[in-house]
Amino acid sequence: MTDAQGPAEAGVVVQDIVYAGLEAIGAAIPLDLCAYLHATDDQGPQLFLGAPDLASIEPTEAFSLFTALRDALQDPHEGDETMLLGGYLAIALSTEGPASRGLHVVGRRETPFEPAERAVIARLAGSLGRLIHASEQPRAIAAPDSDAGAPIRVAVEMLSDRARAEVSAPFGDEIRTGTGEASTAPRAVALAVIDAVDASLKLRDTAEGDIGGERAVLVLLSDGSDRPALGATLIDQHAPDALRATAGAALEAAQRLSSR
């Protein structure tokens, strides 16, 4: 069963996902340029710029950058080439869905990307592109068991300027419990999930924000090989508060890394 969404609603959802994704890519890799170009059958290319800040560059430079990105959108890119684009040493990754095309472009002024950085960018940009294109499709109404695999218990205690969390969650055929301590409650919860499921994982960042009128939490983890995985959970009836949503997003990211 599906719930249809209009073009305006879909556009807001795409915008929110894109900016959250650009922020996640920028948190994982140092960048001077972080951009996404989105085009549909009904609308020409739309530029989303995470870096540089438009206020920090001249209008002519901004126009030249957009023109170069628009031209790059016409050809497929797989993230395996370095191009000189608008004064940046850049790599690009194309994605495509039933209703739209997208192009993630990231770059630096002087320092080329290492192979490991290219791999991280390709995984994040590819995952975000699929999520962006999927968001334009009719949304499936959640089945009654859609909270399967959600954290069972999340408890947080504030200790002076530190937060201590304990999380119990299903992982495989087990119920595992872990603890975490950090300067903020969301980071403590994410670290507790890591402690429960795989202590070798690393927490890169957590973020909370609005996506298409909904409140959501993102958690970015990586494994021992620095492969990233992004988990996302809506704050809704299945995760009624931000900390439970943080635990759910961290659990999702951990499960993705464990399945590779």
C-alpha cells in the first residue's frame, strides 16, 4: 500500500536529504567543494552547494561553477577520474532513478584524493543518491512489524558534564547490551550501541534535523578499514524520542557494516 506525495512535498524531502548528505560527506572527508546537482524530467538542473559558501565567492565564480557542474551532469561519472572543474581537483559520481538524475561532485583546491578517500566518497554519494531518488517515489505505508530490530531499552544518565548510556538491542539472534560515555547524550547512546554489537566500529558523527517536515536522526559509523555506513531513523511512534532514534540509526549503520 502506498501514500502518494505531490511534487512540492517530494522537492522538500529531496532538499532536506541532499543537505544532510552533503554535511555527512563533508564530515567524513576534508573538502573545498561539496555539491549535488539534481535534475528531473519536469525541472532543469538544480544546484545544492555544501561548500564553498556562496557568500564567500564572487558571482562570476559561482556562475562558472554552476555551468561546469551542469555540463558534467550530461555524461556518466563513476568516481574513478579526476577532473579540473571550476578551479577544483574534483571527482564526480552519477546516480539515476525513475524520475530524476543526480550528480555528486566533491573537490579540493590543491590536494588530490587518496584511493581510500575516493572509496569513502563513492560509497556515501552512491547511498545518498539512491535515497534521494527513492524519496521521489510513492512511500510505502509501514507494516505492523516495521519496528522489528529496534532498540529494546535506551537509558541515559547525566553525570556532571558527561552522559552515560546503556542500550539493549537485537543483533542477529541475540539481545545485546552495551554502555557508552561521552560529552553529549546522543554520542553516548551511539557508543553504547557500538559497545553492544561490535567494539571495533568507530563513531564519526551524529546529527538531528528536519527532513520533509519530519524529525530524523543520522548516525555515521566506520569500520576498521574506514568504510563508512550511514544509519537514519525518524522520530515517530517506533522511535518516540531523539535518543531512541539515535540508537536505532546507530544499530542500522552497524548492521550494514557487519553485513559487508
